[in-house]
Amino acid sequence: MPPRRRSTLLALIVTGVYVAAVAVAGVVATATGDLALLWRLTIMQEPDAGATGPDVLIAALAAVPWAWALWQCLRGPLERAPREEEEEEEPRVRRARFALYAAAATTLLLHPLPAPWPWWADTVSALSMWAVAVLIHPVLVRPALRPRLARAETIRSAGAVAFGGMTVLALLGLIGLPEIDPLYLVVGVATLIWTVLVLLAQRDHERWRPVTVAYGIAALVTPYVSLLVPAVLVMSDTLVESVSAPIGGLGALAAALQVIWLARSGHDLAAPASRPVPVTG
């Protein structure tokens, strides 16, 4: 019998309710031309006044990654065998799982806010990822599977610069000081370095499954793909009159993939350290 998840029923109910809501919003958009509800549920933005039929389709397709993210998050980790229930979870592993789940929930709840985010949303998002960077590090570099010392220290330093810098930028907005443009570049590069090194460490660690790492890679790559969308649409003479729908759809995809990676990273840590996690979806 394949292993079961701990909260499959809850995930099924919530995901089903979301899919039903999107279906109703799609019918309303088709019948009345009012895309507001559909876009808020999927792309999570206000629609452009000139939105067309293809934009409606893109908005509907954006519901797929969000539904999948809800399913992946809420079904929880795999159930342990009775003999494994006796194994006590290490405190550092428990702390890392809590941080990963908190960051996934933060991303899921904050993404519907209209851009640009208020300072407090930026601060909460940065602090949640800062907690992940601090608390996942001891799990990634445990002595049995320690990466090279240089990589381990780079992970720690890049995480501090990336998410500490995000917090500083958010607080500058709070106190009304001008933003430091070079700091955005520093934070972006540090975030990229940290993410890449964490994914490499997860790949080399028996606790995390290859599919979890694949979600992380997809979440990393998708925002860069969205930068190419305007040029591609112009060159291809597409039927989409506005680029906001494709870019918004890719933004929703990137956020959903980030949520899935964080949640699955927490789920995989629930497996006993003495046993590699099974290769299942």
C-alpha cells in the first residue's frame, strides 16, 4: 500500500472549494464581461479595462498552480509507520519545518495584496524567509552530509544579506527615507545565490526528494522567464492586447511554485532521518 498523507481530506475540501469558486467566477466573466472576481482569485490583480478573451483564458489557467499549491500544502507530510512514531523529531528539524510552513503560509496570504506591497507586508515576507535561512541551515549542513565549508558559510552569509536587506528596504519605506537603489541589486544577487546553494544542498541530502528540488528550481527560473514575455509578445504579434495578463499569470505561477517548494521542503523533513523519503509525488 502506498504511503498516505496526514491531511488529505482537508486538502481535498479546500482545493475543491477554490476550484468551484474559480469556476463560478469564470462563468460570471464569460456571461457579463466582468473579470474582477476571476482575476482576484487567480492572477490576484485588478483586470485591465481592455482585457480580451485570451486574457480570460490566461486568468483561468492561473488557477491551476494555485489549486495545486493548496493541495500540496494542505495534504501534509506522509504518515509515519507505527515503529517510526516512536522516533522523536530533532529540535532543529522541528524549528526548520515550522519556519518553512510559516514562510509558505506568508507567501500564500500576502500574494493577493495589490502591488506595490505596503511596508509591513514586505517586512513580514522578508522576516519569514530570514527565519527559513537561519533555521534550515543547521539541517542542510549536518556533519554526516556536510558540504564544503565555503559553500556552508556562503549559504549563511547570502541568506543574511538577502533577507536582512529586504527587511532594511521595507523599513526605509516605513520611516520615509529614500530607498537605496544599489541595495536592490545586492539583495537580488544574494537571494539568487542563497536559493541556488540551498537547492544544491537539498539535492545532495537524502531528506529531500528530487521532485521537491525540481519545484524549487522552477520557482527560481519562472520570474526570469516573465521578464522576456513583453518582448516575445510584441515579436510574435500575439492576440493578447495587454501583457498584464501573461505577466500576471507567470507571477501567480512563480508565487505558487514558491509556496509548493517551501511546503514540500517542510513535508520532506517530517520523514525520519534514518530512512530516505520514498520517491512518490
